[in-house]
Amino acid sequence: MNAFDAAGIYVWLDLDTFNTTIIQTAPTWTEEQFLVFTQVMDAFHSFDNLAGFWIGNEVINTAIGSPSAPYIKAALADMKAYMAAKNYRTIPIGYSAADIAELRPELQNYLACGDPTQSIDFFGLNSYEWCGDATYQTSGYSNLQAMSQGYNLPIFFSETGCIIPRARTFADQAAIFGTDMIETWSGAIIYEWVEETNDYGLVTYPGGGIYTGAPNPIQPDFENLASQWAAINPPGVAEADYSPSFSAPACPAATAGGWQVDGAPAVPSLGPAVVSKVAAGNFVPVTTPSSPPSTATSEGMGTIYMILLSAAIPHICHE
């Protein structure tokens, strides 16, 4: 974190781990999960270049996964209460969503609606709709823009960068940071920094290692992205001029064949008694942590999101 700070890099960090992420097919929010989330917060809250926490990344990754959404809000409620109980600085907590057409815009609205102590502070969307020679209209970005207008929270692309076909042009950056979307969307994180078996990387490292030695840009993708960013000059907003005026959206009703959470049902949070005891350091869970369910995947867990601030444009890569 200190090395990142010296380089002007801000970090968004997952609170969940391989053993504690909420699983949509069998959602839980337990004392064991909560304790590990608090340990992550304890370890990182003091770093000035920690820009925010993720409560989860693609917890819901299918159209039938929405019943797990109240568990995401339960985690939000307890982690926000824990942060307050520990007198930590107010660190934003958000969610990074899979781009599921059947759940738009219900998921983004549900996570922002209702009690602010149970709501996200920012919303990230992992979208790979803009591929090859697509345009603002044909890519579907115009639909994403329409569904986000009037949203009361910062919303941005937490993953983007389609690899079909190669080479990647990153043409969506001009739309995201241009007049089509800049008044609504707060930028984009490119997926991803280092090359892995999925071929989304922008750099490799000597000998196939990771983070050892000087990175080697993968061309022409790396230069294409650099060129896109060099040509973009989005207007900034001074903090003194920022005056939010939008209200939180209404909690969405259930829909046929899509969103299955009706309104704002009670969330299964652990409650203030457990939070207070954990914050005071005198709480022992009833059971011991277990291995993750077999349906768990590595997607998004243990992820660090980094933003490198350079001049007026956010140069962002996801790793």
C-alpha cells in the first residue's frame, strides 16, 4: 500500500475472501464471515490511499441469483456499523456487479434504496458489451446510460475491455469519458493488468512470473489503450462545486422471470449486539469457519482495484 501511495495509486479492496464470500446458490451472512470481513477492514482502514471497499464482486452472476441480494445488504449494514463503532474514517463501501440484462436496473437500485446504513456508497458494473467495431448505440451502452440517469450514487465500470475480436481498441473509453456518458458515469476500470490464461492482460512479466521484474506491454492492446486515454480530456468537478441532488431510488418490485426481491424485506444482519462485541474485541463465534461450498469460484475474490491518477484522466486497471 505504501508503494502504491508513492506512485499515486488508490486502491479499492475486497472485504471478502475465498472462504467468506456470499454464495448466491446458498447465501449466508454468518458470524464467521463477519469476523473475517472485519479483519480485512482492520488491516487496511488506516491507509490514506484506500479509496473504498467492495462488499462483494459478482455475488449475483446469473439471472436467478437475486434472492441473495438481501445478504449483501446484511453485510453492508454490519460492516458500516462496525466501521462506526471502531471510529474509523468513513470509507465508502460498494458492490461490483455482473452485467445481467434480466436484472437491470433492479440490482443497482435495490442496493441503493432504503435505509442508507444498509446501502452501497458506489456501484460498479462489470460490462463487456462493447466489442470490436461496436458503437455507443450498437454496444448497448446507450441502454446502460438510460438506466443510470438520475442514479443517486457514483456509478462506474468496475471491469471493461472486450477481447473479441483482437486486437482490443478500447473505443468505449471515448464514450465513457465523453459527452454521451460523462455526466452520469464516473469512469472505468480496465480488466486486467497482468496476462493470465483468460488473455485479458495488458502486460506480462519476465519468465511468466507475476509482479517480478519489469512488466512488458502486450501490443497493440497496451498502446491502443494508452492512445485512447491520451485523446480524452474529460471535465472535472471540484469538490467545492459538488452538490448532489438526486434521491435514492425506490426499492424495486419483483419482476416476472427476473428480479425476485420484492421491495425492501428485512435483511439478515447480525445486529448491533454482535457488532458491538466484535468491535470491543470480546466476541467468539459459536462455530468454526468451514471450507467454501463447491459452487464457489475465484472470480473477484482477493481482488485489488487500483486507480492511477495522472493529469485529468483516471488511468485505471483492474487486477
